[in-house]
Amino acid sequence: MRIAKPLLLVTTPLGVIDGVYECYKLAGGLVFIMLAMLAVMSCAAATVVLAVRRERLETEKGAKWPS
């Protein structure tokens, strides 16, 4: 896990950039549709992360566990 996580954090954006470039070479104008899809998926992922962080903060702030 110590090697895999940094490797994924580096190679995933490089793979996405390479994919967008190949899309531009193969389909030209359709790269805009691919970029729109990437923007929507990024927004969805950010929304999920923010919701989880907000709920975790609420439970840590207000939770009183019975002893």
C-alpha cells in the first residue's frame, strides 16, 4: 500500500490526460464531450466526498456515545 497509493495518484491523471489526447487525435471535436463527462464525474466525486466529510464532522461534534 505504501507504493501503490502514490503510484495510482501519479499514473491516473497521466492516463486521463493521455486518453484526452488520444480522443482528440481520433475524434477531434468529440473531445469536448469527453471533457464534459470528466467534469460531471469530478463534480459528482467531489460532492460525495464533501457530503461524507460533513456527516463525519456532524457525528463527531454531536455524538455522545453511551457508556
